[in-house]
Amino acid sequence: MFLSRYADVAVCYRDPAMRSDKKAEFGPKFGVGTPLYKHHTTSLVFNDPPLHTRVRKLLAAAFTPRALSALQPRIEAVVDGLLAAHADQGSMDLVEDFAFRLPVEVICDMLGVPAGGRAPFRRYSLAILGALEPVAGPERQAAGNAAVAEFSAYLDGLIAHRRKRPADDRDVLGTLIHGEVDPSASSGQAGERLSHDELVQNCIFLLNAGHETTTNLIGNTIDALLRFPDELKHLKKDPTLLKSCVEEGLRFESSNQLGNRRLSADLEIGGETLPAGTYIHIGIGAANRDPAQFAEPDRFDVGREPNRHFAFGSGVHMCLGAVLARMEATIAIGRLVSRFDGLHRAGTPERGGRARFRGFNRYPIAWKA
């Protein structure tokens, strides 16, 4: 079953009968016991309570408004440094030189990954997420399994080193290692902690999710602004439109185009009763272009209001890092647009070539130096 209408997708996100556990699907797809199976059946996004509840509660401390506001100066410094490095050249690759590097620096800072160990992360992420495609052949699966294995080995060492230090709520990795869910102060009993496998696989998830959405959000929004030059002019003239511009970028070219759920009970959607066990494909990108919800849905409008899109999902699986992604994109897009005049494509962009995730591998841009 494929859902593409906004109203039907809304039901899918809010009804508790919709389950995210993918063991039944990923066993035949990846092979039980493979690195890809182990990763995707242990990470936050493809699980339901109680694992989902435990991991999300531990991670939530790193994504409070107070914690994120403390990151803003670092985000601004990274953006300014990346732009300054290319300003005199008059050109750069929007993805490789800018959109990818910002979120990787931020999430690696949050996890305490040393600067010298960050280079392989984009390759790991593309390989792991690429294996989630509806059709993932042997080569793509082999690359994904190798990436999970290499990434896990790296994190084993990083976690072992971090365990030696005391807990620190300003450190996401420390929070995950030492954090406890629902400890009992009255009885003195310790709360539940993540197992080592849960810890490793959710660090991989956090690093992947932490940069994939933001990289695509920045790249897709700048692409839309260049394809709709009048909207770029409006934004440059009125920077107060920046917030709504980012939301429109999320709606217009959603980074995550597809989601999946399985029904645990019969449910009526769109006037039709679907039986328990039905596997549902959620057309996120389609719902965000539904003309019943959005006027002129194929037009990019930097001032669109209201804009209740599903780019970050909804309900209990609402993206935990949505506020951080918005902050990074707002700073990155705002400073790029305001600093450089005459922004334009400087060659042919290369799409990512994936059905589930929408973004670019390369996107050459230039400006008046």
C-alpha cells in the first residue's frame, strides 16, 4: 500500500497501530546477522518501544533548546570558516565544500569524534543509507555491510576511550554511555542503560541522520532558490523570510522521500479498511506536494504560510534532530545568500540517485568574487 495524500499520511503518523519495527522486512533483505541487519534493527528509527523509548529519552538531553543554543556559536564559526575558505575563488561545490561539511563537524563535535577521524563518515553514511533503497543489489549491500563493520570498529575504540571519563551532560556520547532511563531515586536502584551494541548502532544512526538531512536541506533549498530567482531576490531583500524559506525547502524537496510502517491492527485510511499486517509505504515527498494541503504545491515560495509539512515526520517518531537541522540550515543558507552576490550554477549538478533520499552528490556554484 502506497500513501501519497497528505490526509492519509497524517493518519499514518499519528495512529499507534502503525509500527516501525523492520525485522520482518530486513531479515530477507539483508540476511539475519549481517552488519546491515544488526544496524538497521537496532537503531532508533526502525524500532518501537521499549528500545525506541529508552534511546530517545537518553538522546533528548542533547537536543533541548538550552543545549542547542550553546551550539549556535560553533555552527556560525564553521559556516563562516567554510565560506571564507572559498570567497576569493568565486566558486565551490555546494555539497562537498559546504552543505556536507557543516553538519558533520557539528555532530562529530557533539559525539567527541577527533578531527582526524572524520574523513570517512560521508562514505560510510552513503553506503549504509544506500542499502535502504527499495532495490539494493549485491554491490550496494556489500558496500553497506563493509561500512557498518568499519564504522562499528571505529566506534568501539572511541567508546572504550570515553568510558574512562566521568559522565558529562554536555557530551552526547558520555550521556549515551553513562545515562540511565528512569532511575529510582527513592529506592536507589539504577535505571536501564544501553547495551554496547545498542550504543554503537545508535551512534552510527546519529551520525548518519545528523548530517544526511541537513546536507540535503541546504543543497536542495539553494537549488530551489537558483531555479526560482525571483524568490532568491525576495530573500536577499527581506532576510526575515529566512525561517519560512527553510521550511519551504523542507517541503518542496524533502530530504527523506519515503517511509514505511506495518499495521498491528485493522485501520481505516481514506475510507478503506486496511487489515492488520499491511505494509505501508509513506510518500513523504508526495504528501508535501498535495494540492489539497498546499496551494500551488510545485511553486517554491519563500514566504509560504502556513507550511505544515512532513519532512521530519510526525508523532512519536518525529525527528529528534529537527531543531538542530533547522538551526544549521538557517545559518548556512542565510550567510551564503547574504555574503555572495550573483549566485548561480557553475556546471551540471549530480543528483544522489536514490529513491528514498533526495539530494545532490555534487553541485557546482559560483558568485561575483
